[in-house]
Amino acid sequence: MVRRRKKEKSEEDVVPVDVTPDLRADGPWDISEKKPEGDPSYIDLGPLLIRAHDEFSIQLPAEGENGQIASAVLVKDDSALELRVFAATRSGGLWDEVRDDLILEVARLNGTSEQVTGPFGEELLVSVPVELPDGEEGFQPSRIVGVEGPRWLLRGTFLGEAGINPSDEGVLMQAFRDVIVVRGDEARIAREALLLTLPDNAVVASDEE
């Protein structure tokens, strides 16, 4: 019996699919799935559309010599949520790689990490040593969540009380679910950070302050 040889698929042949459709049933969203037109509560940061709320403020820390903005930080009382978005491949799987790298980096810093299953799949509970304001040694706990959509990876790091006592509820978790990602059609390498743009009347905080 002779079998017809299957044609090997190139990246162009692969149809872009949502790699985590069930996990994203309630967000975060891709711009192809949800458009905030007519909703004034959404703040346009370029690749990220964030829904504002009275209970938290949004900070856009500048990084590096060029003052690039790679993250948005949502601050509520003694908790915070840092949002970063990256380019990913059509086939998915980037969060698995990034998660493994984070585990290695935490170990290098003499911290601890635990991989657990959350509402978006595998996530990390992390604790790394830090120097406290009074000069004493302490630990900074965090909860790191990764969600993949069509050619993007959204990473959320919950800090403060939200890192010490992780919860799948609350205004910061809802803010994470409300995020809309605008990946764009540009060719990008996997893990490339999608830099944010400033909205009107925004004030940038320097990382040197």
C-alpha cells in the first residue's frame, strides 16, 4: 500500500486560532472579539485597552534610558496588578516557556515558586527576597498569571495583598478580565514586548523616583 505523503505546513498555512478559548470565555479579550466603541470607561494605551474604575488608579512607569512604557500598573489600596503584553506565535505555548524561565529566575534570586492551577490554567505563586524600607530583609510575594490569545501573551502580576492572599474575585481580577489586547498585524518575534502609548493628559512616573 502506498500512502500519499502529507504536505508539511508552513506558518502561513496554519490558521490563527485562539489557543485558550475556554479559559478566556470571560476575558481577557482580543480586539477581534470585543470592541469598546462607545464605552468611555476604556483607556487606550495602544496594544492594551484597560477599563478604568473608581477603585484603582493606573500608573504608567517609564523604563530605561528612552523612557519606554512596557507596563501598566493598577493600584488599589495595598494591592497592585502589573500588566505586560508580548507578541507570541500562532501555535501558542509561549506561556509554558515563560513560566519555566520565571521559575529559574526566582531560584537564581534565592526565592521560592509554586506552580498552581488557576482560572486561566497554570500560574505561579512567587516569593523573592527584598530589602525593606527600614533596611531589614523581607520577601515580596506575587501571583503571576499568563493568558494567551491570537498571537499575544498577556502577563498579569498581582502584588501586595493580592499576592499574599490570591483571590479569583475582586476589582483587580475583574480589571484583568476586562483587558482588550490590540496585537496588530506587524511581524514580530515571540516574546517581543508590545510597548504602550500614552493617552491624552497622562502623567508618566519615572522609575528613578
